[in-house]
Amino acid sequence: MSQKPNLPGDKVAIIEEFETGNNTFDDGHTIRSVVIGTSEFDKIQRIAKIKQMNAPAVPQVNDLVIGTVVALMNNMFAITMLYINGKPTHSGLECICQARGAKKRILTRVSDVVMTRVISHLNGAIHATINEPELGVLFTQCNKCAGKVIAMGGNVKCVDCGYIEERKLSSKFGNSDFIKLGSK
């Protein structure tokens, strides 16, 4: 018989019977779960803890992240993470990337696949950069006709309609093997 998982805030035990352990907290009366997971009880040491289930992969500082641009703002853009150091992630986590010094330049577009490097965790957000030669856009399409583009210096040119647009291209632009890119 499998045990029903606890959700954050669920009652695990009472403080008269157990003390808090990993992934639990004491609300003054009850020991409650901090994460989604299964209860484990050490009856000798009288400790209640939660074994966390499927902890989301969170990149650390200097990790390479490959993801899809999902939002553009004034001087930054948001990326949904697809790979962390070459390993797939399905966490749905996003990081934000500042586009410093790019007031009127368009470095990326929504749906571009980009490689970034995590530079910090600040105020509950994961911050990344594309300010290195190997970082930037790995894959994009023409903004006018959604056709295939080729690199032309710091620009991309559509092979279908000829439209030219500036992007911050990775030195690995056009390499479609995203998994191997981050695993060096």
C-alpha cells in the first residue's frame, strides 16, 4: 500500500510526539510539510521528516541554461528553461536575462532558443546573461515570414524573403544539437 504524498502545509505529526526534521516546520502546535513528499518517522529519535518527491532542477551560478524566450520587456527578457548543463529539465522554471546597453537593439525575439549563463539568484529570481561569445541565440526564424534564417555578421537574414534583423547570436548559432552544447 503506497502512502499518499503530503503537500506543503499538510499536517505530518503533533509536536508532543515528534520533533521537526528535513522538509518540515513547527507551527506551534503541529509539524507540517514544507514540500511535496512522503512522511518518514524515526521513532527512536522521535523525528518526523518528509522525503521530497521530484524536486525541480534549479540551476546554480555559472550553469549553462538553454531555453526559449517567452517574454520581452524594456531591458530584459524571460526564458523558460529546457536544459541545464545539457540535461533536460521539465521544471517550468524561468530565468531573466538583462540586455544591458541594448536600448534600441533587439537581441532576441519571443520563441528564439537561447543559451545563457546563470549569474545570480536575487529576490527569488534566477538571473542570467548572454554577454559571452558562446551565449545568445542558437535558433531563430524570420520575424516577418517565419522562414529559415542564416547568420550574417551580427545579423540574421531570411533565405525566403531577404529580411535582415539584428540578434545577439551565439558562436554556436545554427547547431541544432542543443543537448551536447551545454555538456562541455
